Amino acid sequence: MKSRLKFKKLITTTAVAMMAFVAMTSSAFAAPTLLSNQSSVKRSPSFSLTGTASLSGYLFYSQSPETIDATDLADAGKWLNKNAVSGSGQVYTWHNNAAGATITNHILIYNPSSTDTIVVTSSNYGTSNNTDTDSLAWKDYLTYGRAAKTVEIGPGNYGSLFSQSIVSGANFGIVARTNVTKKGTSTAASAIFYDIAYKDPAKSGNASAYATADPSSSLRKRGLGNGYYTTLRLPVISPTESTNGIAFKFGATGDSFNGADMPYITDDAPSTAGNTSGNVAGSYGQQFDISFVVQNTTSVARSFRVYAGSIGGTSYPFTYMGGNMSYYPTYSSGAPGFYFKDIIDTGVLQPGASTTVSFFYTVPAMSSAPNVIGVRAN
């Protein structure tokens, strides 16, 4: 009888241990999930984190002048931006049509080679043409929602991509991955990109100088940046309370990456047109690859929430994870400054357990910096 009791006790003990192991392992390897349609909540995060950032690919960047009037058009002899590029990179433009008429905007491309034909391709892109943010352009860009575009340009000739008609008063722009190669090869080639807007098609080729940039106090830039794909890595994050959490800042001077996350834009415009060279403030046009570990250092099993927003003004968090996305495309759907939206739930973590949170993030136009991402206990 004693042996049977011992055997029964052993079975019970083993079963309990196995249940505890299953609970421990399932929570230890909790799969983070994306959150959508979240309310904006006021928080006061602790900014104790510092991380590392790296940039890659060129960034053809055109946001200044932001508001386009008749004097900024090719009809008046102006282009909005002009830069020489080579190989793989990104195009990002953002403007508002205040020219008082419908205009056409595109990226004009010149092949400077005297011997080689070049091919310019865009594997993924999106365009904006509305009165809201450029979130829908980012949606198309990240999901390859539009058919790839290609233009072949002979030596000394021109071509164009991303042409669209813009009604008066509309915001418009482009988010596009681009690659310039020598025809028939994968060898990087050179091209000159122009951001052009015009009313009269007969005058679309009249541009010969830069439009006047916005005042330097606006912090808006145009030119060529030293990176668009931005990798952010953080140390382990272990918040213990549910209201404010621990956060990091990016896209502004004095942020958690000492500015290494901010591409430097070189503007070739003369000072008479308002040279805007400097770091991009606000993180516009960048695709962020973000990863960090969240660890539960409390004594109870719990989940954690990743949240996003700004401490500079309105934000429109755009998160892409595991083939899914969460975004707030309309002007009225953003979070006010110092208010934040939850974007990811870690799943339940047992005490001492951790999980890695990895996702892509973009900052839509009309957002304000410094941008903030934080983690709080739930």
C-alpha cells in the first residue's frame, strides 16, 4: 500500500511540475501582438534609456518649401529639390499645393552618362494626395501595395516616376524605394533626381534653379541624406508600474541616440535660395527597424504594453509587425503631445521571464518631435 501511495504522490508531483513548466515556458516565450484603434492616454515616462542607431541607403529628401505657391513651380523656372544619387536608396517628399490651381508633381530623372543606359526601379512605393497625413502612402510602401515601377533612360536623356495630379489645397508626397543600375546589370549607376511641380505641361522643363526654402527656424530640409533605413537597438527594458513606464526619444536633438538616428541632409542649393543642410528633425522619410527585450522583474505574472507618441506635439503612430500594421491616417486621429497610444502587447510574462519585441515604425508627416516609444507594465 505504501508503494502505491508513493507512486500516486510521484505522479501528482510530476503533473504539477509539468503544468508549472508549461506555464513558465508559454509565458517566457510570449508572442507580442500588435494593437489597433487605441485611445490616447497622458503619461510622463522616465527617459532613462540610451541606445544605438545605424543608417543605410541614400535619402532623397524634399520638404522645404513645404507649402508650394506659383513662384516655386517649374513654370516659374524652379525645382523643389535636385540631387545626384547612385544605387539603392529612398525618395521622400512632402508638400502642400497653395499654387491656386491643379498642378502635376513627379520625380524627374536625368541620366548623366554619355555612354550607358540606366534603369531606375521602385519595388515598393506610396503617394499622398489628400488633406491628411501620409500614412496611406506608408501603408502601400510597407505592404508593396502598388505594382513596381521601372523607367529606362538612355545616355543624356530624361525620364520620370510617380507622376500625379494635385488639386489646390491638397497635401502631396512620395515614399519610394529606388534603385539605379546600369542596364542589363546589377551594377549601381548614377542619376540626377529632381522634385518637380508645374501647372502648364509645356513649361514642365523650364526649371533651372532652386525654389526658395522655408526659413531655417522651420527645421524643414531638402537635399540628400546619408540614410533612410534606421536600426534602433535598446538595452533590456524592465518597467514596474503601469502608468508612465520607461521610454526613449528619437528624431530630435538630445534624443536617446545622441542624434545618431537623424540623417544628415546635404542641400546643394545656394544660400540665396535658403540652404537647409543639417540633420532631419522629426524622423520623416525613415523606416525604423526597432528591437529590444522586455523583462518582468516584478513578483507577479503580467503582460507589458509598448506605447508610442510625442512630447513635442501631435503624433500618428504607425507600426508594422509580423505582416500586420496599425496606423492613424486622419488628422483628427492622432495623439496630442504627451499623450500616447499603446501599439504592442507582449503577452503574459512570468516573474523573471523576458521576450524580444521587434517591429518596424515610421513617423507620418504632420507629426511632431521628439518622438517617443516606451514600455509600461499592464
